[in-house]
Amino acid sequence: MSPSPVAHETIVVERTYPHPPARVFAAWADPDSKRRWAVCHAEHEMDFRPGGVERARGAAPDGPAFETEIRYHDIVPGRRIVYAYALRVDGAASAVAVVTAEFRAEGAGTRLVVTEQGAYLDGPDGAERLGAGLRDALERLAAALHAPVAA
Amino acid sequence: MAQEECGPVGYPETSEEQFPDSSGIHVPFGGAAIERRHGEGERLDAGSPAPILNNMLNHEASLDLLFQSLADPARRGMVERLTRGPASVSELAAPLAMSLPAAMQHLRVLEASGLVRTEKAGRVRTCRIDAEALRTAERWIAARRASWERSLDRLGAFLDEPPPSSPDPGADR
């Protein structure tokens, strides 16, 4: 049986915050701060240093169980963090990525650029989950077009 | 601050979470594509768009074909049936009380849009959902992007909170 398909992708997400880079960086570096924005419904432990590991485990309400593991590789205080990231959902690897967070001074604020380069995997139930999501989308589309789905 | 959609997942199962940037019509090919089509401006990030979205945005003709293919109730019925698993042309035609040639005509439109793939083995033509943008792996990508968007929104809110130890000169005590 062939393994589930994998897609490779680079995701880039950016924000400008009206706070200096050191402050924004601190929100990534301090466990209590990070828990406030990056982690929820989860147990969380964090060792923020090159070679250090950060783990979270939990489940969103009505959602699947997940585990994340981060291993820090490059930390330039106030400027850059590079880490390896793995996400497991219901025990199966779902995404494995290298993440770079860059903190660029912009005026009195910070331009944060997050780049996630990853391998994204179909889960074992990919087809069923796909079908359920698509059915739901079709119903919404039909409603938007004011026409019933035949049969 | 409400902790509505927490966690790293933005799991592909829930329609709302799949494409949170879309504005009402949740079509599997992504809200960004629809909004671009209606000229509502760039919904993608300032960084270069993910290649798969870029690919779709560069092929508006194929988007038109997709919408055309889904605008017909019989075709939507066929696609809905195929979400439950592959089917032969006659299996698709039967519930619609449709002749095989008519069904094939609809399937050709669906195939042209990339939503459905058919193959013939012997005398039976089997149809299945097969559009790269619908594959779970690609939808994980959209979910991961959505998860980052929410996390960075929460980071912004967290950064904007006043530090707990400093007194607020405007507070009544």
C-alpha cells in the first residue's frame, strides 16, 4: 500500500506590531508569554535555547488530540528564531516543518515575518474527512446560489 | 480575549476553520480565490502567496469553469455523491433519472474543471473526486496558515495589553 501523499509548501505570514523587536521577541522566548498566544487547551513545556525542546499536548473542544514538538536550532536574541516543528494529530504526523521567525525593526515597531517550510501529510482518514468537508461546502454553495443540491 | 479557535490545528474538518478569510461562500477552492475574482483586493499576505494559491489565481479561466461546473444542481448532486466514494457513471445517473449520455455530458464538465477524474476499466467508467486543491495535504496547508494568522492576532492582542504591575492613571479606584 502506498504511503499517504505529501505536499511541500512554504507559508509566509507577516505582521507589524507597534512594539519594539525586543518586546515582541520576548513574547516568543518566555514560556508564560508564549502560552498566552501560541498554545491553548494544552500542557506545555519549553526550553528556549539552541538545541532546546518545546512540547505541547492537548485537544480543542470537539477537536482531535494533538501534540506539537519544537526543537530550537538558531536563536539570535531580538532578531531571529529558527526551529524544527512537528505536529501530530490523533497520533499521526500531520505537518513537519522548519520555521523561521524574523523580528525586523520598523520605525518604533516591529515587522514580524514568519516562514514555515513544511511537509504536509494526508492523514489515514483523508478521504472521509475530505468528503465531509466538501459536502458541507457544497451545501453552503447551494444555499448561496439559492438552489437545492439534486438527489 | 476570547480563546475561540486555539491550538495549532485549525483542523480541516470544520468548514469555518478551513477558509476563515472567505466572506460567506465557503467553496473548497479557497476564499482567497473567490475574493480575487470579485476584485475585493488582495487577501494574501504581503509575502509571496503560497504557490498553490498563486497557481489558482493565475488561472481565472479554470476558476470560471469550476464555478460553472458547480452551478448546476445535477452536477452538484454528482459531486456530493462522489464525496462518499467513487461511483460508476450509471450509479451517478440513476438517482438523477438521467440518461447515460446526459450524465457523461455533466461529467465532462466536472472533469474539465478538475474536480472529478474518471477512468474506464473494461466497460465500466469509474468517477472519483480528484482535484489537487481538495487533497487533505493541501487543506492542511490552508489550516496551518489559518492557525498562524490566529496566533499572530493573539500575539498582537497580548502585546497590546498593559503590563499588570504598572498603575493605570485613568483607573478609578
